Amino acid sequence: MFRQISAIAGGALGVAAGAWMISRRRRRITLQGRVVVVTGGGRGFGYAIAREFLRHGCKLAICGRDGEEIARAVAELRRRGADVFGMACDASDPVQVEAFIKGVLDTFGALDVLVNNAGQMFFGPVAELHPDDLEAAIRNILWVHYRPTMAVLPHMRARGFGRIVNITSVAGKIPIPHHAAYVVGKYAATGWSEVLTVELRKDGILVSTITPPPLANGAPLYTHFNGREEEEFKWFARGLTSRWSASSTDRAARIVVDAAIHGDRQRAISPGSWLAARAQGAAPGLMTRIWAGFDRVLPPPGPPGHTTKMRVGAEVVAGSADAEVQARAETARRDARRYRPPGS
């Protein structure tokens, strides 16, 4: 009996896997000549994503808050052979986003793929979280997905085709300690992306939700910290500069492009992030105890009622005499240089 049940289960799994492969093959598109928009494309993960799309022969449009940084990225991508449009743009600002998308359409006449990559990171104890920083997290994590998406939807819906890739985070699936503001924003962005996946399918628009783990791309220098800033920076930087806990940014960029090609609904970057998200869903009580144990080894918050405004990592480093802070910062700078255009 057991052997028969096993055979039936194995056959069912085989049929399901075969159906999934056929469906995925049917969704596949060729990227050669497609117009791809990458928000936050001037450095870091966004720049790595833009370079990967370029390898597939895409026309590129990138934006970011720093106009000089975008100009350098455009020059380097053109040196590599890209047909590229770039513009300074705060992706949370509807006026700037509309101007950027208009520039893309005026330049290329169409827009095939939108990668919502722009975003910021926030790290520190919830007990010291200032309301301004929570609002900043929502604006710079959720709104930077919402504004570009709403700007491109009329064009994509009119064509009956489009691919949208939303870069959220494994923190959009699990309650990581000292990530409260970041988790709030990423949970919202993940939920937004998953609803888009359902609603836009009938319009010929396939939406992918990407949930990366920590990536080795210099993020500690740009992350915002509260609480005991130097201690928080060290903890965060250890995770993002260690080859044991940080994932490859280049590999993550390849997965983003592959998801756009196949219209995959969900993609994790690493086995660890895939497993953590599923464990959280399957055994939330157990995971709560595990995360609570981890929280106990992190820097404690200040006295009751005390809040601290967040500061960006580069400012924390500049004001620190701590040897480990400086060493971790130098490793982060080395990682960052790999994902910035020359001259940055």
C-alpha cells in the first residue's frame, strides 16, 4: 500500500512539475531590443540589474535621486554599448516620476519592463523608532514602487503587454528584529506586488515579486540607523559584508532578469531566504521564539520613552573612532565600488 501511495504521489508531482515547466516556457519572452526601466539604477543592486539587462541586448532607462550619479551610470552603460536614457528622479514624487516615464516614452516609443528597485534601508530597535523615520520608510519603500507602477500602467494596459519586477526583500516575509521600519515598508511592498500579480494578469501584464536576502553591495553605508548607532552599524555590516551571510549581487541580478523573461510570480535569491520565508508561514510560533532569541543578543534600546532620529551609515562611520566600525565600513566601500560607475 505504501509503495502504491508513493508511486501515485510521485506521479502527481511529476505531472505538476511538467505542467509548470510548460507554462513557464510559454511565458518566456526574448529581451533583445526591449525597453527596460530600472529605478534606483545609478548604483548598487539597481546598477547591477541594469548591467545584466544590457547583456541581453535591452534598451535601458534608469533613474535615481542623484543626478550626477545617474549621469555617470549613463556614460558607463553607453561605453558598454547601451542605448540608454537617464534622469534624476525621486521615485516617491509623482511629478518627477511622470516626467521620467514621459522621457522614456519620448525617447524609445515604448516601455516593456519596469523594475521597481529604488528603496532605502532602516535598522535599529523599535522602542526608539521616531515617527518621522517610519513615515520615511513607507515613502521610500512602498511609494517608490507605487508611483512608477501607476505611471506605466496606462501604457502597458493599452498595449496588452508588460512585465513588472518588484524588488522587495525577505524582510517582506519575516519579522526580523531591529528592522521594524524596514519590515513595515517591505511587508507593504510585498503585499502590493502580490495583489498586482493577481489583478494585472488579465491585462497581459505579468508581475514578479523578488525577495532578496542581504546582498554584498555596500548597503551599510546607505542604511539608516537609530539607537546605539555604532553598535547597530556593526551588527548590520557583519551580515552584509560576510561571505557566510551575504549573497552575491551579480547572481541576484541574474535572477531578476530571469524572472522578467519568464514572468515568474515569486523568486527568492538564496536557499536560506526561501526556507526562512516558508518556515515563518508554516510555524510562526516557533519562528517567533527563534527571532526573540536573536533579538536578545542585539544592542538594547534606551530608556522607556526615548526615541532617536536615524542617521545614514556614512554619517555614523564619519563620526566614529571605533576600529571595527571603520574596518566594516572599508569592506562595505570595497563592495560598493563593484556596483558603481567609474568616477563615483
